[in-house]
Amino acid sequence: MSGISPGHAVGAGCFLLLAGFRAQDGSWWWALVFALASACQVYLGLRGGGGGSGARPASEPDARSSRTWRALAVSSCVLTAGMLVVQPVLSPIAAMAALYCSWMVGRARGRFRANPRDRLSG
């Protein structure tokens, strides 16, 4: 795992842990879901690189970042709809994740700046 970023490695490990817990409980469907989430974390970690080498400044809009956040927003919306059916109590958490990802899409496109005063001046 030398090419994977530390954050993605931790995320993948946590998802694998959840998959193991669900498999032990006999909930194989959720174990599969968490195992797939872990695989996605590893893929995104390897695709994104492991370090900060060649990183662009955070204020520069990035089309790839925008696409990534858009994919996360869409998948979070789908997850929210599924959670409404399967676990309605947890659906607000998925909805909050979808809202955050949607906000980050706009920010990655450069529409929103970190400082609200920057929006007024420019």
C-alpha cells in the first residue's frame, strides 16, 4: 500500500472492519456493501496518489476534483434513497453527506471561496 494516501488507507481499513462485523452477524448483504466501499477507497487512494508531490494549491479549481465530488454527491443521493427504505433512521446522515458533497462540487469548480468576504470582493 505504498502508493495509497494515508486517509484512504484508514478509510479502507474501517470499511473492512465494518464488513467483518457484518459478516460475523450474518448480514452478508451489508458485508458485501462495506467490502465494496473498502475496494473503492483503495482504488481512489491509488488513483489519487500517495503523497503531496505535485499538488496544486487548494484555491485553484480542478476539473478532476469537481468530477470526483460530483460522483460522490450522486452516490450519496442514491445511498440516501436506499437508506430511506432499509434504515430510515440513518438516512439523515447520508443526506448530510450528499449535501456536503454537493457543496464541494461548487467549491471545486471555483464558485465558492473559503472566505465569505472573498465572494463580495470578487
